[in-house]
Amino acid sequence: MTRVWQWNRPVTVREVLEDLQQERSIAYTTVMTVMDNLHQKGWVRREVDGRAYRYTAVSTRAAYAAALMNDAWSKSDNPAAALVAFFGMMSPEQRQSLEDAVRMVRTDNPEEAPGEATEEAPGEAVEEAVQGAPEEPPEGADRDQETGR
């Protein structure tokens, strides 16, 4: 998926293979199987191009990352605490990106004033979450555990 997202255009198995072979030895059939699996799972769509297929990503990498974060957050028994713990793991650059994103959302939704509560006292929920949130992730927690990397 990294190659498909990077190139942001329809790609063939051969193109992906040739790019991957710059890093390691890999068989054409392996790449073909992975691309077919991605198609079967709905991650890419494909169109016939001669005797081959051209594969195109169904969504962006950003949309995929957002869906993963939303899924993980929605499974928390304390969403505010999960967010506080997540924010605590962020680098200064990531925090700046978050601030930029919040500004963009506020610009897109001018009827919601900065700091305006959209739910009942969200500040209190965050205060409680901060008090109960661990300072560091649990031992053995690996940010790439979900992806298996």
C-alpha cells in the first residue's frame, strides 16, 4: 500500500515489484498475491490493462490512519483518558500538527467558537481523564503492534 499511496496513480504488479527489488529480493508472484489480497479486502480497485491489472488505492493513507485512530478511540472505556495518554506520547512536531488540524476544523466550522463546549462540560471530563491517565504507555505497548511491524 505504501507504493500505491506514494505514487498516487494506478500501478501494475511489475512496477511495484521493480521498486521493491531495489530494497530486497522478492518474487513477482508474492507481489501479485499481495495486490490481489488488497483487492479482495477492498483496499484497492483494479482495472484490466492489456494482460495485467492496474491497481488504485480506494482511500488515502491519511484516511486510513484516521480510521485506525477512530477505531482505537471508540473501543476505549474512557475516551478522554485515551486522548490524554495519546497526546502525552506525541512529539512537539505532532502536537503542532494537531493544533494546525484543530485550527483547520474550526475554520471549516465557523459557527463553533474556539473553546465552545459542544457537549456537557467536556473540560471536566478531560480533567478527570488527566488525573486517571498513566504518564507513560503500559509496559510492552508498541505503537506498531496493530500493524505487526
